[in-house]
Amino acid sequence: EIVMTQSPVTLSVSPGGRATLSCRASQSISTNLAWYQQKPGQAPRLLIYGASTRATGIPARFVGSGSGTEFTLSISSLQSEDSAVYFCQQFKGWHFGQGTRLEIK
Amino acid sequence: EVQVLESGGGLVQPGESLRLSCAASGFTFSNYPMSWVRQAPGKGLDWVSAITGSGVRYYAESVKGRFTTSRDNSRNTVYLQMDSLRVDDTAIYYCAKETPDGVAAVWGQGTLVTVSS
């Protein structure tokens, strides 16, 4: 079974700044990676699939990169509305990472 | 607009059964796989099951033999039959429309299942 590990667990960044979230797969998953955003009390929302393709309506300041075992989600020009938990997922096998909580303050 | 809407959650005792439904609209339902993902209170996302448009089913080890996923393409609905429920099955259960590659592209708002004596 492929294990997805996200880091850091919590990240605190100032408004207008940049956040870098990491996701590591225990074995190569090519670019079969998606990122989801979940705000408190809401369902998850798809941000990125295929490691780097933004889903419909997702702003260009959300950038996904990586392949194989190392992946990154970068969010620039951070706004308060970006406060959320971000999950990565190896979607060919449905394995989720444990999430990174992003705080904007 | 593409939408999925779960229903059927509630409070049950350990060992009991519950059936969740997920009604879909805004797309050609039979063409897409659907999945169930759950989230225990304060925890992360835990994939439960998926079913292809033609009815091939996949399950997480933790629910295999207890949960059954099915779909009715004439009703645009997917179901999750949950038997022998345990306390650790307590969670919000989300239904999601997948892309052909298995990306959970559209999520419902979730339905809460509480297993407690």
C-alpha cells in the first residue's frame, strides 16, 4: 500500500505571503496526485489534479508541482480565505495524506 | 450544474445497519465512477469505496465484507449499505463524482453517521 505523508502538519503564514506544502509518496506515483482544500464545516474541494493542473475556477496563485514521490503545492498572495486544511491524494489508489493545516495570520 | 447530495445518515447502535444514498445531477451519471470518502470527527479523509460506471466495486480493507456499494443508473443514485457497524465507523460520509482517472472532482456536503450505544 502506498503511504502519503504531508508536511508540515501546521503552517502559519502572513497575509500576502507564500505557503509551500509538501506531499511525499512511499513509492513512485508518476503524476497521479491531487490536492484538495477543506475549510471548516465544508466538504473538500478539488484544487489540483495530475500534480499540476488546476481544477475549474481555481486561481492561478495555486500552483502544483512534482512527480514520482515528491510533490508541492504553492499558494501565493495568501488571503484569509485560504485558511484551510489541504490534503493530497494519490488518486489511482485513493490514498490520502493526513493533511496540512494552513493558518493565515 | 453538477451536484451530488448525500442522505441517510443518523444514529445507530453497534452491530446495526444503515444505508446511505447519493443522488447525482447535472451530468451523465452512468459514465462516471463514484466514490465514498469518510471523515471521523477532527480527523483526515479516509477513502471507503468506489464504483465504476459499469458497477465494478472497490473497497478499503477496513470496510470490506461489511459495506456494499451499488448504483442505480436509472435513478442517478449511488448507495452505501453499511452492515455490522462499529463505533469507529462514526464519521461524516461524503459522496464524490470521480473523473475517469479517479480524481474526486465534485463532492457532496456529507451525511453524519454516528455509531454509539
